Amino acid sequence: MSAAAAVAVAGTCMGAAAEPGPDHLAVSVDKGLAMTAAADTGVAAARCKVGNIVYTRTTECETARATVEVIHNRAVVGTATFTISHEMTLNKKSLKWSETMRVSKATIVNNARGIRMGVSVSCGSPCKASSHVPGHTLGSAFSGKVDYSDGVKKNKTHSGAANYTFTFTKPGYTLGSFSYASLGFRCDDTFWNAANTRRLVRPGCVFPKFKPTLTTMSTLPEIAKNIRRIQAKGGHYGKPGSGHPLHRLTDDRKATANRRAVCGKAKPPTGKSCDEYPFARTHEGGTALPAASRGIAMVPENEQDQQGGRIIGFYKQERLVNKDGFWVAV
């Protein structure tokens, strides 16, 4: 949606004419497009500011400023100005989640009293939205909740967004309306064992735009040293703040080929193992990147034994599906 979108519905005396009638409600909404990825610790309501969408892997907070103009005989005879705030919280291990919607006290100028706002919410099949945001006459602040559920199938993902439509009515005037959407979410049920007979993680939902950070490599000293060395050069792949993200690879055969491509001829000394970065289970693994952006090191076997489980655990925890981006902090 553009930063400022306006919708005016033609007056009844004009029928289907393109020009609005003499008495109608003209509605405009400014919805912030500036996006801020926050630390994955939740978003406080105080951080939900007009002009910004603040989000983590499971939370989103955004605020739109709206104005309803009352048009009589083609002249503005009143305005109502207010904000609409959304705080949505997904669940990584459930296909059900909720959102709180708040409408601020409206600033009413001249003949803008008696404007009633209605809200409808949808999210695209198989997602279902149940809105408990009541219709309300603009003036005092009010709030409500929206409950969501998704029906994504086994081994599938479903991407969608909440779509909001607001309508405004006033006796004697043709209605006005506007619509916009939330940040896109994704639900999946893709974490199953190799035989596809046992679910490893319950289905759940995330905001895929947020790239989580893997931090558990920092407690593996030699592996962390190797990652820091490689992140400091080339394209700084995986380095938070200054590099390019890594992207999960789900093809086991390709991951094995990636490891063989860079460690296949290595001859580690006793008690050591060949460690590659970027990881074999990423699309940047193997020889996908120029030599300046990748490398190997001989690290203790016990560190290597722990690394794989930690990476897979991170993928499960953050619901990273194929090609999802992430960072590596050491």
C-alpha cells in the first residue's frame, strides 16, 4: 500500500458516476512503510508509532493515521482525525493467534459528529479471521481483538496477511472506506522425520521478513573463531549488521555435496574435524560463494559433534524453511 491512499465514494445522487456527489465522506489513511526489525523479544505497545512497522519473528506492531472529511455541497464542513494501532502476536507452535486493534480518541472538528466506523477482517483461505472489534461512533477511544486460525496441510506452507476494511457512515452522507494489509505471515507444518511418519515440531506461524540470529556457535570456541575469521572478509556472509544473510538449505543431498566440496580432501589430525563456513546446510555452503567469502578450519571433534544439532535446533525453533534468511552472531 502507498504511504498515503485515499478513497472517496460517490454520492447517492450521482449513482455510478465517477465524480463524488455533493454530500459524502472522503477518507484518507497514512500507513507507515518504514519498517524496523526489532530484537526477537516482543514489541511493546509504546514502540508502535505512526509511520513505522516494528516487527520480530512473531510480533508486529503498526499504526495508521486516518482522516474522515465530511463533504457537503462539495465543501469540507467537518473532519475527524484518529489513529488505528495493530499489535499481532503469532505462535511458533500453534496455528492459532490473536491481534489487538486500538482506535484512538478522535479529534472532531465542526460537523463531523455522528460518524460510525465498521471493521471487517479477512486473511485468505485456509486462514480464518474472527473479528471482535465492535462498530463504534468516532469520538472516544475503543479497542477489540481479532482471532485467527490457519489450516495449513502436512508438509505445506501457507503465506498470507490480515486484510482490514474500514467503512464510515453518517446519516445523510454516502459512505467512505479504506483498506490495507498487515505484514505478511507464514504458517507451516514442514518439520517431520525423514520417513515422514512423525512430526518433530508442531505446526506454527512466523513473520518470514524477520531474519533471526543464531547465537549458539559463540560457545564453541574454535568454530566461533573460524566463523569470525571468515565473516571479517569477502561479503561478510552471515554477519549481523554489515553482511549478507545466510539461507537455509533443506536438500540433504545438496548439503552432503556442499560438505564434500570443501572438506572432502581434508586430512584432519587426530581429534580434529573439518569445519566449513558458510554451513553446508545453507544455500551459501560448499563452493557457492567466491573463495574470499568462505573457508575451513580443523576444529575439535566434540565441537563439530555439537554444531550440527545446534543448527538444526535453531531451524526448528525459528521455523526456518527452505531459503529463509538468518544471521550468525559470534
